[in-house]
Amino acid sequence: MSTGATCRELLFAGLPATELQLPCGDRLVVAHHGAHVLSWVSGGRERLYLSPQSVMDGHAAIRGGIPVCFPQFNQRGDLPKHGFARNVSWTPKPAKLEADRAHLALSLADSAATRQWWDQRFEALLLIELTPGALQVELVVRNTDSKPLLFTGALHSYFAVSDVAQARLLGLGGSAEWNAVTDGHATAAPELRFVGEFDRVYSAAPAGYELLDGPHTLSIEQDMDWTQTVVWNPGAAKCASLSDMPADGWQHMLCVEAAQVYEPICIAAGDFWQGAQRLTVL
């Protein structure tokens, strides 16, 4: 049995990836394409949903896991949907390993390719910390340009659930809610349940959230540097239109995203920004 955390390089569906593993058995797999967290096994259970029909060609965005949406959320701008960071290769740095803790960083800097989309010099880092029963994913953006950097984005986490119709999300009660399906505005209920397509943006709640999936509970927290939380499930009809999702995929996932949707974050020349999402198995 290993006496400390381990790290190894592997191919996941043909994509270069890094695997971190702790002596307790908790395991994380991160694709270098998009700095995309593909799998997080904790307590012997997969905690993330990865579509079995996701395109793993090293060019397309991966469906599921934890995509990094940067520097644009959805189609709120002129860039490709959810920006380009999830569609390009990041560079992994050597992992830092301790007895029961592992750290991994992946970096992305501007290049001729990124400047075709976005005329901005920058450096982005995805910092990952794996501990027993917990995962922290943090995006750091440094403005290496002489002009301000403005961006929106998200850590677009897909969580695995046994049956989304039975799942509940607690902690958003009282937050401002925009329903993107109906374009309606309301105040969030204390308990969210999911029937049909669900696509809503909330003002982030500092106390965090609990995702209840039968006997399993996951705590979801985010830094308030991300000012919104997006909750999304495509429902049966929209899921059927997604070529990279199985017809029943919507039943087994729920996205709870640390996000910046409405107003761009502005980073002054030479400055940086960082925002994390923390996940804990309860």
C-alpha cells in the first residue's frame, strides 16, 4: 500500500491526462486538453458525471466533468461558446505530493492561436487540490498585457446523481434567480428540485450549498469572487438534441457552477484574479 499521494501520466480515451491518487483510495483524473477534470472518485464513488458519448478528439469541448469556461460565459460575446480555454491544450506542472494531499497546476498562456479569438495577453492557471473526501479547483487569471483584461466564465461542474428527479439542492433560498428557460425573475426557494429543463442563474450564497442524492450529500462552496451560481440540467427534450449525450444522460447529472455571467471581471494590467470551488463529501 502506498504511504503517500501518487501521480502518474496516462491516456484517457486517447487524451493525455494526469492521475492523482491518495492512500485512502480517492482518485482524480485531469485531461490536459482544457485542463478538464474528468473523474473524481471519493469514498469509492464517482462524484462527477462524464458523458459516455463525449467527443475525445483533442479539439472539441468535453461533455461532463469540470469544464473551464474562459474567457466568455456561454454565448455572451463574440468568442466561441464558453470561450476557448476548454478547447485547447494546457501545460501541466509537476505535481506536489504529500502524505494525504496532492496538488496539480495546469497553465495556459496567450499564443498566436488564442489571439485569433481574443486580442489579449494573459496567463491562466488551474490549481487543483485533492484531499480525503474533498476537492478544490481554483482558476487564477493574470493580466500580462498593458491594457485591462475583461472576462466572464465558470467552473462548469457536472455532478453525478442517481436520479435527478429525486435530487435536491439546498442553500440558495432567498437568492435572486433568473430563469433562462422562461426569462423570468424570482427569489430562489430554499430547496430546489428538478423536473424538465432547468437553467437558472443565482446570486451566489456565501454559506454554500448541499446537493442531496439519496443517502449521499455533497457540500459545494465557492469563493465570492465568482458572483453567480448557475444550476443546469437539460431535461429529456434538450438532452435528446445533444449529440454528445446519451438520451438518458440528463437523469444522472446536475450542473452547479461557480460563475461570472452578467458583468465581466476586470483585471488591471499586471494584476491577477482568482476564484475557487470547493467540494466536500459529507
